[in-house]
Amino acid sequence: MRTCVPPQHGGKACEGPELQTKLCSMAACPVEGQWLEWGPWGPCSMSCANGTQQRSRKCSVAGPAWATCTGALTDTRECGNLECPATDGKWGPWNAWSLCSKTCDTGWQRRFRMCQATGAQGYPCEGTGEEVKPCSEKRCPAFHEMCRDEYVMLMMWKKAAAGEIIYNKCPPNASGSASRRCLLSAQGVAYWGLPSFARCISHEYRYLYLSLREHLAKGQRMLAGEGMSQVVRSLQELLARRTYYSGDLLFSVDILRNVTDTFKRATYVPSADDVQRFFQVVSFMVDAENKDKWDDAQQVSPGSVHLLRVVEDFIHLVGDALKAFQSSLIVTDNLVISIQREPVSAVSSDITFPMRGRRGMKDWVRYSEDRLFLPKEVLSLSSPGKPAASGAAGSLGRGRGPGTVPPGPGHSHQRLLPADPEESSSYFVIGAVLYRTLGLILPPPRPPLAVTSRVMTVTVRPPTQPLAEPLITVELSYIINVSGALGGDRGYAPAGAAKGLSDGQVVCPDGRLNR
């Protein structure tokens, strides 16, 4: 509908209709649907006692599709009036003990378990669902028995009771974990021990090890040898800086072991420079200034003992590449190495080590009283089924203070490098090493004794024939009660038949030194 405004001043009237109409509500009116009969009752939710069951019905539509039914689609009722039979309950497993309520002066821990299969008659499990036990029964330390917070070497060491070990991240230039023990003085006052860095690896050493692994992958393609030369060169440069952790020394032993193994697999003969660098690396590692680092490292692993075995393997790697009757002498600040290759059928001469008069020999070797004498008669191959005879070793240096020097488990100052009984060859490789300061670095004997010792090692491959007469002689620097020093049955001491003479000479009746 609309309204027309009357015209004025002779205008025309409104045209068109005043009212307009259109269709509306096109949808059909709803139609009530019809419910069909209820379906059967479903199963009871419980086999005994009271449960529930349901039934349903459908809506039938005779008219338009949008018709609906009014009312419930499902129906529910109670069911199952039979009484459930009695059942025995069963305990489930105990859960873990809770944390102790106190760290000292006795606290409590609790744990719980659940009763399973309880049925409908309450709580039939016999016993208790909770256990309690005391914990942290040690006495709380007094104030003077606690190490205080301390910031050392860019690390914060939190307070700890005497006897506790605290772990920390290594300094920023290394990865791994450092540790430090809170100690107790004779007066009963706690104090911090030195930090241990035996598990800290400098990033540069770790990067070098990663590059080593890349070269190891080339071992199958005979290309790893040159890579090993680069690894040894880089390791020498790192150790020459003398800024490393005790963990770096252990890591370096692993690097040298992998270098030696890779040289073997790649059938690559190390050059003279490779050999010199390898033993220079060892010389850096066994320097006397590293004694504290080795003491720290050997709380984790007997790295200096492992280093001896690596040196032995490298000696034979070098010796296998020598020509008949050829020898090699390597001299460094802390060790002297002699490597010889002798044909089994024609050993040229007796072996005396070290040869003090040789050109280029260090003064500490030239004036050394330690000497090995290995007669050529010893160098004959062992028969099948007989024990290895060579692979001999010897060496004690000077000792300080009264008493004997008993060998410790796996670390006396006498080192045996056993030969491989499986190896057979047409030539012998004889290696001898005199270490200047290794006696300070090897794990100490038990009971401990202050000893300044040089260590001499000898290795012969393949095994030699045992002899009835005493032929191998090791002359040792004077030490108090030398026979007592050699009389142990552990570590690297000679056989019990070996005897110490007044001048420090040791003779092996069976022609060999035994473990």
C-alpha cells in the first residue's frame, strides 16, 4: 500500500495502483508422523545384580518427507535381578615408590596398589593397598660439613655435603660433563676438591674425530691413508698448544687407535713424517706436565695403559713396511723408539737398547742406566702348540723412599706387550721403547708409593721359541729392594722365577718375561 500526495498548482494526480499483492508462505504445512511398534529389548548391561537394557522404535511418515514424530526414540528399563556370586579380589602391581619426604634425618616413602576384580560385594582384597618405608636416614650435615656455592672456571658449583659429587656442564669450549667432589678435611671441615674434566671433550678435538670418521668411511676404497696423515698432523698441532682437558687425552688415545687401524685396513704405508708426527703426539701426551690430567682421566679409563697398546700396534705397522735388516730410530723429548726387521732365518746380531752413542740421542737417554739385552738366539719361531715366548718387556726406574715397589693390577712399572700366537711370518719385527716419564703417568701401584720411574717396553712378533737358558737381560736403574719390586704376581711384573740382582739386573730363566 502507498499514499498519493495531492497535486498542486494544476499538476496531475498519481498514476498506478495504490495497493499491490503477492504470494507468500510457499512451504507446505507440517504433517504429524506415526510411531511404529517398539522393537525388542536389548541385552542387559549386567549379567547379575541390577543393570539396564534398551529398546527403540521408528517414525513412519506417510506425507511429505519433512514430517516428524513426537516422543522418545529409545526406551530404557532396569534388568537383571539375579544376585551375583561372591568373587575373591586380586591385588594389582605396586606402583613406584614416591620421592622421599626429606633428604636427610629420616623421611618417608609411600607406594600404592589397586584391588582388581572386586565384584559387587564391597572390597574383597585382603591386606593393605599402601606401604610406607623410611628413607634418607643419614644424619643431616652440619654447616661446617657443607661445601658452599662456588664459581670456578666459568661454572657455578652448588653447595653439597661432604662426600657428594656434583656434576656440571663443561666450560663453553667443550662438551660433556664436569664433576667435582666435596671433601672432608682431617679437622672435619668440608672443602671442594679439584674439578674433574675427564668427561669434557674440547670442540676442536671432537671436530677432528668427526673428520676421522669421514676418512674411516674411505677405508674400503683404499683412500683413507692420506686422510690419516692429515688427522695426525692436526692432532700434533692441537697438542702442541698444551691447552686441553684430561678428557682430550683419552679422546686422543681413541684417535690414535683409529688412525693405526685405518692405516692397516687401507694398506697405506705411513711416511717418515707420519711416523715422526705419530710418536711426537705420544711424546706430548706422556709429558710430565700432564701427570695431573692423567690422574684425573684414569678415574674414567686407564688411558695410559691403552696408549701403550696403541704404540705397540703402530710399531708393528711401521716394522712391517721396513726392508730386511732395516731399522728405524725415532727420538722425542719423552720417548725413544727402536724398530727393527730381521729375517727369521738370519737374525744379524744381538739387540741392545737403547744405543746411547747414536747420533741425535737425547741426554736423558745417553746417560740412562736402563738397558735391554736381547741375544739373537732368542729370535727363533715357536713351534705349533707351544706358548708364545717373546713379546717381552721390562723396566723400573729410580724410586724414592724406603720400602718395595709392589706392582698394581694392570699397572706396574714393568710392561708386557704380548705377541700374537696366531701370527706367522718370515721375519721378526722387534720394537723397543724407553719412556722418560711414563712411570709418573701410569695408574699407581697398590699400595701406593712415591716412585719416579722410566718404563721400557719390548715387543716381538711373531712369537719366539721358549728357551731353557736365561738369555734376555734387563738392567734397571738402582732402586731400593729391587727384588721386592719384581716379586708380585699381578700387573706387568716378570715371572716368579725372575730374580733381582744386587746391581739391579733381572735375568729371565725361560728366556722371556711373562705376565
